[in-house]
Amino acid sequence: MEDFVRALIPGDDPLWPRARKYVADIPEEHREFKPAKRLKAQIHAWLAVRKQPGLIGAAIGDGQLDPDAPAATAFAMWLSKLFDE
């Protein structure tokens, strides 16, 4: 899920690099998430500093994620084929 959301964050979003740096700067001894959850922590740090902080679903609904990103288009096409519409 986080990989998909990451693909929808606009490439020119100025807060995404800061969210990644914030998570990277957390000292190892204070990280309460496993390395495999790093992207999840980055996504949630990014969500926390948005104009409308919230959950991933809210970010999709609020237009904070790019619905025209290639990953979104591919997902929409897959859904369309899946449901034959």
C-alpha cells in the first residue's frame, strides 16, 4: 500500500524530502518501527505535515495525491478490466 501511495505523491512536493529526512534522522535507538516499515513511517510523517493532516484515504479524497500518476492510471485500468467495465 505504501509503495502505491508513494507513487502518487507529486514529484515536486516540497514536503516529501523533508518527511524522508525526518524519519532518517531518528536515532536508531529511538526508532520504534522495523526497517521494513520505513516507507510507512515516511508516508505518515508526510501526511502529518500536510495542510489537511490525516489518513491515506483522506489524502486521496483531498487531492493531495496525484490521480494522474502512472501507478494510479495502471490501477484504474486494472480495476476496469477486472470488472469488465
